[in-house]
Amino acid sequence: NLDPNKSIGEQFDQCFDSNDHFKDNQEACKLAKTILKDWKIHNQTNNQQKGYFGSIYINDKYKQIVLAHRGTDDRWDIIANFDEVILGNTIRYQSQKAYEMVHEAVKLAKEKKDYALSFTGHSLGAFLAELSLYFCYSEDLNYKKAKSVTFDSPGSKLQLDKLHKSHVSNPYVDSLN
């Protein structure tokens, strides 16, 4: 577990465990420490029973807040992939937990005022990052300054269309058409 009062770079002494090859590459470890030295973990949610993992990172030097959603990792994630992404069922456990983290990240961004807020993820995490941007446009959060960067997203259009039809007008969804 990382200490939220220290930067991630300060806690990178081990440079991953023995299962990762990164540990043996001291140059890569040094670079990671340098890049991560100004980043701290604001909050982390790890529900192993239902599979959701998300972290809110903050960088006071560069005035950035990032919410990163983990991608597919276990059977709960596979269920979420099928249920939410493929079938397009609205707001299940993974999406609900993502919304809670988005709510916290938006609250933090509004408190910090001049900080940039972004979401990121890979695979299922990418889907959740795209959904996070939708949540920002919802009436209850009403935060239209966020951005999302995703990797290998399975696509969120089906889910966003269902949310769009059942709830509020959202220009983010309209731009997908």
C-alpha cells in the first residue's frame, strides 16, 4: 500500500515485484521515479468481491487530477464486460462504483478550481473512463471541463445511447452520432 502523504516516486524503491522485469532495469526505475515524483494518490477503491478498482491521482505542481479505472482483470470484470458493454445494460456495479469515484474527482476539481480533470483506462477501464465523461455532463455533476484518454476501449456508444434516451440531454453522446 502506498502512503498518500508521499509522492508515488518517493515510494518507488522496490520498482515492482519479482514478477515484473522492470525491477532489473535501474534506468527505467530512475525514470519512473522522476516522472512520478509529483503525483500522489488522493483516493483508491479496490473491491475484490465485485472487481472494481479505481484511483484518483493528483499532481499539485502541474495542477492535474486523474481518475484511472482498471481494465478487465478477473471474472467480475468479464461479467461487467458482457453485461454492461456487450448487452448495454445500464448502471451495474462497475459503473456505479465508477460514478462514485467520478463524483469525488469532480468535487475535488471544483474545490481546486484551476486543476485539469481527466479520466483514463484500458479495456473495461476505457469503457468506464468514457462513461465517466458522460457522468460529468449529467445534471447532478454539471462539470464540462473534463477530458478522457482511453486505450483499447470495447466501445461505449450502446450504453451511452441508452443513458441518453432515459435521462438527460448530453452533448458528448450527441457528438458520437
